[in-house]
Amino acid sequence: MACPNCGSENIQVVSESKGFGAGKGCCGFIIFGWVGLLCGLCGMGKSKIKRVCANCGNVMD
């Protein structure tokens, strides 16, 4: 696989994982109380894999 930006084949695979969503948890607490605080846990632990060109930094989802 080659980078569509620079044509390099020096591609790295990077995995991102989500943590606790403080913004969602805070808004949930204000609206729904303690149960809403658990809204910040929605999506926690899900990972997303991206390919990044090591030469130019182009990110390919």
C-alpha cells in the first residue's frame, strides 16, 4: 500500500482507544443526575485503527 499524498510505502498502523468521555459524563450528570454520569462510559474501550504515512504524516482512515 502506498500513501496517496506522497507515494511512499512507509506506512504505520496506529490504534487509538477511547477513554471516559468527561464532557458527556458532565452533561449527563447535570441533566440526569448520577445515572447520567454513566453516559460518559458510552463508547469507552472502542478502538479505531488508522494508517499513517511515516514520511509526510498523512492519515488514512
